[in-house]
Amino acid sequence: MKIAVFCKSVPDTETKVRLKGDRLDTSGIKYILNPYDEFAVEEAVRMKEAKKAEEIVAISMGPARAQEALRNALAIGADRAVLVTDDALDGSDTLATAKVLVKVLEKEGGDFDLLLFGQRAIDGDTWQVPSQVAALLDLPQATCTVALEVEPGSKAVATRLVEGGEEIHELTLPAVITCSKGLNEPRYPSLPNIMKAKKKPLTTYSLGDLGIDASEVGKNGSRTEVLSYELPPARGGGKKVEGEPEEVVAELVKFLKEEIKVI
Amino acid sequence: MRFELTEEQNMVRDMVRRLVEEEIKPKAAEIDKRGEIFPEIYQKLAELGLFGVYIPEEYGGAGMDVVSYAIVVEELSRGCASTGILVSAHTSLVVDPIYKHGTEEQKKKFLVPLASGEKVGAHAMTEPGAGTDVASISTTAKKEGDKYILNGTKHFITNGKEAGIYLVFAKTDKEARHKGISAFIVEKGTPGFSIGKLEHKLGIRGSSTAELIFENCEVPAENLLGKEGQGFYIAMECYDGGRVGVAAQAIGIAQAAFEAALAFAQERAQFGQPIANFQAIQFKLADMATAIEAARLLNLKAAWLEQEGKLFYHHSAMSKLMASDVAMRVTREAIQIHGGYGFIEEYPVERHYRDAKITEIYEGTSEAQRLTIARNLLKGIGI
């Protein structure tokens, strides 16, 4: 099997989000491999260790720093990495991103058996790109997977958590799977593997290399645009209603009606 | 001048920090209390290649560099100072000298299991009557045929309980002072070698400190490291590198105390506001962060000089002197910021304070560092 694992470089989970005007202040931010993508990489590496997969290609679209996220994927055990980076990509929405990723898959031979994604990226938090890639390629998909069994050349059985139980999907390969917390416990990249990652190939493509016109991506090629960022309002103190039951109920109803206007 | 870590060094720092946050720091108080590092931690360190950071892969190491090693020890010590010294004493004082002075056979037999973390190493020089004055050790090694017979007692031996391989220093010439010392590789279980009492200590309680007893202990002659009489030189050389490790440990301890104090100062309210609003506390935090940064940069320089094969012992002495002093100051101030909470076990800073003290003592006392630095200066080195 040939597996593609999609990797995004995102701000560290500890990042204190600050604004500069109405844009994100990116100075001093430390970037990491999206934690959900780590589940995807780990799952692919386990399939390779179980001799179910021959090659794992880690793929990212992003600025040059996304190389670090890809190096991490290589240190966990991916075989090689591909980064699409181009100034014209700035401002691409999820659909524009999905189209670029589809082009990368074509460029890399198009013969992937399994496309693994994190279920969401912890920065944009749109959850959309994997499903858009599946739709563009007309592939079956299972999202938010917590258990995965793959029979190379045939099918994948994916378990998703739904309210009150589990949903089990059987998918014909090739298929798109998005990985959730609980699927596996990603390993720490060992020092020897960090050294090996340095020697593994990392190919960089520009839009030209993929035959994409700049008008198809970035702000121009996107149907949605981020207009501005706002920090959530600071959390206020709670309100405690005290007294006899009748008084409490009356006061609470008044509060819900008049102050927060939910009833 | 390039003032940043390489991509790999950053990856090592991130990985070890994560390991520490998830698996070591949450257990550090219990390690301190129980007086031992848990087996699953040894296993993790070994799996990740942390027992032979800068040893080539062909000898079981990770093939990285001394700067990465300093980063590893600092980050481990930030979570647990005992785990930091486990790796530091093992690497600098056992793995390093066998790598530098071992024969190919010795490297295959001893370095590979040590650098891969299959076995822990312990360095046995100190005796009840010989601390800083190394040349006065009284353990003897007498050659008989193809063996050496070791007799004597070592004490205060770090990793003494857990080690599988010991680097033991003994006099092959009783009359000579330092020129009579030789180094031997001794395996656990060798007849005539036993472990005596374990010390109860002020700090780094998770790190074992053992007495080693040699009674007509027969060591194969091929276990002599280097030549007869070379032991003192081998030891002094590895202490130079060991100072980078102990300085890194001290910096890690200081960093942990600083982080605890910074968080506490923002949470703790007095007189209706967080104490971090008070200038008295702000000045302390500023001084602590400044001192840590300076110590860290000096140590990274010492590590870099060592890696580049340049003269580094002057800088490693300065670094160890400074870092241990910074660790003492910062941990003391961290307690002061915590007030009464700093004095009780529920908060980590009392442990950091206890752990910091040893860094002024082992791997050469602060006084011995000053002597080394001054003698270098008077010889025209480091000016």
C-alpha cells in the first residue's frame, strides 16, 4: 500500500493568541505538527511496521516553516515528504487548499491506497479539507476515526464515535480517513530517528510545478475570505442565586429573561 | 555568528520537553519521595536514544552532538533533577571515556550496551578519604597473570545501585600519586564486587548514591581502560565534559523553579491583586530569568566548543560554577516568591531548592572550579 498523510504546521497548543490590529500577531509563535495529524502519521507508520504499507508520503501545503512539521512526520517514520509552498497560496480557503492537495496526489503518481488526515487542524478548526479532497476525488471517506483496520488491496474498516455508541464503516480502497484522538498513542521521535529524518527526501513544489494558475488559489481562488479576527470576550464571573426555592426560581427566571434573554 | 539551534537540536528539545511534561514531571515528586527512578522511565530514555546522545550509531548511540546532549540533560532536569544526573553521570563519566579510550573490543562489549541504554554506567572514583583530592585514593589493583585483583571501598557513587557497568579507578602503583591510578571496566556480578550502603540525601533523592566494595575482585586484564597509570588523565578529561552535564542539570533545575514561581506569582493574590503586580516580585522574576539565560548561553558555548574539538575546559569550569550558583539563587528566590507555600511539599520549589545544592559540590566543587579557572588564566588560557 502507498499511504499519503497530510500534515499541517499549526501554532503550538500553548500559544497565547494575540492580535495585531484585526490580524493574528504571529511573532513569537512556536509552530508544531498539528496534533491530529500526528495520529494520522502514527497510524500509517504502524501499518508499515505491520507490513501492510510500503511507502508513506507526508504532504503539506503552507509556508516554508511547514518543513519543520514535515520533518517531524519523517522522524515519526514517514518515508518522504512533499511541501507545496508559494506566496500566491496565502489566503487560500479550504476548497482551494483541497484542490491543491489533489494536484499533489496526481503529481505523486495518483496511486495512493489510503489518504490519512487529522480530523481537524487546531488553528483554523474548519474540519473541511479532508472531506473536500474525498469529494473532489470521488472517494469514500470516514471521519473522526478511533479504530482502523485495513486490508491492503481491498478495504478499510473504520470505527467512529457517535452519540451513544459506535458507527462502523466499511470502505473500499482507496479511501479517505480522518483520525481522531484515541486512534493511537503517537510515539516520541527518537534521537536516531530525528537524525534519519534529516536524510529523508523532502521535495518542494511551487504552483508552477503542479500546473496550477495563481488565480485558482489564494484570495482570488477562494469562495470564503477571513475578514478579521477577534478575541473571545473575557470570561465574566458567575452569578449565584441564593434563598428559598420560590425566591430562587423567580430570581433565576428573571435573570434568564431579562439579563441574558434566553427565555 | 549564528545564534540559534539547528533544526535537529530544536526537534530534540521539543521531544524531550514533551516527554518530560507527559511522563516525567508528573512523577518527579514521587521519584523524590520513593528515592528511585521508575523502570518505565529508564526504558523510555533508552528507547529514545537518550543514553548515548553524541555517540556514533555504530556504537549504539544516537549520532548527535554535545549541544544536543546539554539540551537533553537540561530538559530532563527541568522535570526531574535525578533523571538529569542519571543521564549526565552515565554519559559524561562512563560512556565518554570508554568511547575515547576504549579498544575496539571494549567498545563492542561495553560501549554498545551503555550507549543504547541497555545498561547504565557508574563512575567510581570517590572514596571516604578521597574527594576533590583524587590522587589520594587507596583502592588498589594488583596484576596477577591475566587479571587485576581489586581491593578497596568507593563511596558516593552516582547510579551505583542501577548500573550494570562500572568504571572503577584504582592504584596500580601504590607509591605514586596521580600517576599510579588506572581505570577498569567492572561488570555488575563480578565475584568480589558488592554494593554497600545507599545514602539518604538532601536532594536528587531519586538518583542512587552507593558504596561499592571490592574484596579480591578479579577483573580480566583486558578490562583495563587505556594504559596503566593513565586513569587520572582519563578521569580529569571526562570531568571537563561532565561539567557541561552538571551545568545543564543546574540550569534545568533553575528553569523549573523559575517557571513555578512565575505561574504562582500570577495566581497568588494578596492585598486584592496578584503578587506579580508588585515590583518586589517583578524584580525577582527579572533577575531570575536573566541569570538563567546567561548561564544557559555560557553552557551552550562550552558544549559547542567541546563539540568542535576546541579548548573547552575553561568554559565548562566557568559554566558549571555559574550555573550551580544560579540554580541556588533562583531556587531560593522561587521559594521566597511562594512564601509559606514554598516551604511545603505540595509545591515543587522546595524540591528544586534541595536538588540545586549538589550542583555546587559534585563534578568538582565551586571552589575547585574557581581554582581551575584562575590557574588557566595565569597560564594565559581563556584571556
